[in-house]
Amino acid sequence: MVRKEVHVYTVAGLAHMQGRFGSDTGLVLGAGAETHLTEHVTLGGELLHHQVSDFDGTGESFSMNTLTGRLNYRF
């Protein structure tokens, strides 16, 4: 029997960015969802927003969004 539920979740954490011109730590915020297609197969997705303000004291701020999709097989 296939489950008819959708699992929705939120994400909060730290992001560390490093490059040629320095490194710094910022925030990650996001949300995702996952549902069963069959008893063993799930389909999910996640949207994350990464933000670093005043990167390594330069006054520059960076932000980036990532969208991830996934198909899982559960043994």
C-alpha cells in the first residue's frame, strides 16, 4: 500500500563560504517536502537561501538560492 502523506520541513543553519579572497560564515534558511510514489520510492525537493553579510570584512554581501530535487529508493 502506498502512503498518501507529504512530509514538509524547514531548515535553518550555518553556511561557511571560502574563496580566493577570504572566508566567512553566514545563514542558511529553507524548506522542503517529500512524498511517497510507491512503497519504496519517494520524491522530494528543497529550496535553500544562503546569506553572508559583510564577507570577511569587505562590506560585500552575498546570497544564493539552491533548489534540489531528489528521487529516493528505500530498501
